[in-house]
Amino acid sequence: MGSDGAPGWPLMADNVTRDDLDALVEAYAEDAVMSVPEVELPLQGRSAIRKLFEEQFSEFPDGRMTAEIVVEEGANLAEEFSY
């Protein structure tokens, strides 16, 4: 977290709720690895992560997320959310 108590990393839930696919994907490093419960293998790379979110935005156009728990440690972020 920043010194003002605000998260130092854009929250996934905020970007999904704003329907901002570009901001959502840009928050990930080019070589990011993302684990998602409904996907068998971890997603590797920004393009794979973008594809997942494109599919979710298409399937759930009115989808909204609420961050329940956010843990940030250096360049790593874990976020638990309700959808």
C-alpha cells in the first residue's frame, strides 16, 4: 500500500467494474503468471491473461467485482473477490 493507505497496484475488481479491459491487462507484467480456479493450468503472459478477460467480458457484460481481501507484497498481488 502507498503511504496514504491506497493500494499501490490497480485493483482487478475496479478495472472489471469500469469495463476497462486495457487498464486491467496493462496492470500485469508481460511475463505475468496468473492462477485462476476455473482454469486448469496457470495463464502465462499478458496475451493469455487478456484472452481470458476478453472471454469473461463477453460472457458477462454486466459483471461486477468487489474486492474482499487484497494482499500486496512487493510486485506480487493476491486478490479475493466476489463476482
